[in-house]
Amino acid sequence: MPLYRDEAVVLRTHKLGEADRIVTMLSRQHGKIRAVAKGVRRTASKFGARLEPFMVADVQLYEGRSLDIITQAESLASYGADISADYGCYTAASAMVETADKITDDDGSLQQYLLLVGALRSLARREHGPSVTLDSYLLRSLSIAGWAPSFVDCAVTGEPGPHTYFVPQLGGVVADSVAPPGAARLDPATVSLLGALLSGDWTTVDTASDLSRNQASGVVAAYTQFHLERGLRSLQHVDRRA
Amino acid sequence: MYEGIVQELIDELGRLPGIGPKSAQRIAFHILQTETFDVRRLAEVLLEVREKVRFCTICGNVSEQETCSICRDPRRSHTTICVVEEAKDVVAIERTREFRGLYHVLGGAISPIDGIGPDDLRIRELMQRLGDGTVTEVIIATDPNLEGEATATYLTRLLVQPNLRVSRLASGLPVGGDLEYADEVTLGRAFEGRRTVEA
């Protein structure tokens, strides 16, 4: 398979040599791809603009020894301009693509691809606030990866909820009887918001108070950092005021 | 692997950006084999550049003195500041001979994924320069890529002040190119930034 073609969303780029870039993409069928785009940093480049982060493109690649080489790219959706026009959206999208970069591998996950494209589209169209869109993305992305948190039943005993103690290490909310000393106790409205973020109940999310949103963001960040082991660098730069 | 000092030279050259092992080896052998190559002069220049060159305390451009030649030049307009990412962008704009104001070098662009936030750039220094009210226009000339655009968005939000005009460099079609070969993003920008032609 020396030459292949796939749809991919650009996660990040690194400068290479004089005018090239290494482009990291999450593709629909081939998982995460790292490929060289030659000459894209030159202003005369024909496809440099199509290989910026947050762009969805139909790419043709040639299999190389260590890195593949991008031979063609056609734009399918261009979210970069709309996202970078709002600083809050930009920081949220950066955290999304960094998560996707860390959570996916070469095997591929169609669900992760569709989730990321959907989240970027939602940010670009300003459907919901950037902060809640990011939190919802993080919870769902971790769920697809096998780390689905529980926000109703106890994550340890399975005892039906609602519960208010949250322990990232135990996988979500836990019953009072099994909550370790020092466990964070959440407001019931925050627990409800977290469940809504995970299930995509946007009516509940959009009507939540600022206090619940802030508390939920802290919980999601702690849960994500715990499961990804290596911290997300972009998470500390997310503009939560937006 | 070569022996001793030759390998050391190849390794040191290979640490430079854009120079891989093969290029490092080629440069090392050029230095060794070419009689006309003045190694002493190269070594002196490398030492000199580290000792003499520093960053301008006003704009952040490279300079051999405390302030750079542009900031010291009394003929330049002190009412306009052009904000760029890197010192090499100053040279690129100077080549146009279109701009006669001052510069401000940010030292990069906001890139959360690389851990670079607004506090890691020289944004605070820019705000201090605008404090006395002398500057009436800020031209944001960050790179026309995602990080550059996001940095421009951040700066625009920060620079909302009375009596201060904030503008962004236009982007669009390269001079000498064919329209049919332009990608849709660039062409879209060109349409967005079109200007009225006056008779």
C-alpha cells in the first residue's frame, strides 16, 4: 500500500527543515498519521493552508520508511479561521486536539475521529460555550477510550445514585460509605451537569449556573489529567472566561 | 562513526536546526578539506555574535547595543508600531521599504499545545510602550497561520483603547501567481479583504 487516501483532521504541525512541516493527523480509517508536507511553509505553497490545525482534509499520502509523505490535500471543512477568531474557542480547540493526539494511536478509531470533527464544528459555529464544549468532548473522548466516568451510580459498588462524592481514581461519583477521606464533595447541580455533558443533554448544559460550570470544569480537568497520565499542556491555557 | 574530534564536530553541527547527520558530515568535511575556508574567521564570528548581540530593551529586536538601530533612528515615526513574532520578520518587512514606524517583537505566537500562553510573550512590554499615548496605530503582522491569527485575535481584544487604531496585515493572493492555482482558504481571504478601486 505505497499510496493511500483518507479523510483526516489536522491535530498539530511541527516545522521541519527549511520549508517543510511534519503534520500529525487523526484519520477516519488509518488512525493517527504523522506525515511530511513538503514546502508548505512557503507562501507559494498550494496546500499549506489546507494542512493547518483544525482543518479537515481529504489527503493522499505515500508510505515512507518512518514518516509518510503528503502528496495531495483537498479541503473538506475549514474550521481554523472561525476558531482562531475567538480566543476562548482557540484555546478549547487546542486542548481537544492535544487530547486526541494523546488518546489515539495508529490503530484508528472512527468514533474518536467523528467526535473530534463534531466538536470542532460546534466550536466554529459557536453552538455552545467553548468551555462546556471542551468539557463534553473530554468526557466523551475518555469514554470512547474506555475510561467512561459514572455520574449516577456508585463507581465502586454500583449502588444507584445520586451520589455527590467524586474520586477520579475510582472512576466517578462514589457512595458515602466507600468515599475515601478527603474526597471532593460536589454540588448536586454540578453532578447533574456532568451527566448532561457526558450524554450531550445541551438543554441542561446551556441553562447551568456559572458556579456549576466552573466546578464541573475542575472535575473534568482532574479526571482527564489522571487518566492521560501525562498532563495536557494546553489545559492550563484554556480561557474559561469565554 | 569517525574518530575523536571529527565526530565531535559532526555531532555539534548536527545539533543546529535544519542540519541532519548527512548535512553535518558534509559541512565537517568541507571545513577539513577546503584550503581556502577560513576556520579562524568563522570561530571568531561565532564567539563575537554570542558576546555582542543582545535583544533591544525597547522592541526585542536583535541589536549590538542596548537599543536597536530602528528604535534609535529619529527619522522613524514613533506613532506607529508593527507587532511581529520574530526578529527575522523585522528584516522581511524592512525589505519592503513601505513601513517607516517602529517594531515590537513578541518572541513567538500563542500556542497552548506547545505550552506557550500570552504570559510567555512580550505582550506586557507592548502594553507598557502604549502607555504614554504617543502611539496611535498598532499594525499586527503575526504569521498568517493558525497560531498567528489566534495571537492577533488576543492582541486585538487587549488593544481596545481610545485613540488607538489597530490593523492587521492583509492576506490573499501572492503577486505573480495564477488565480486558478490559489487554494480556497487564501482565495477566501482575498475576497474578504478586497478593497474598493477608485477611479
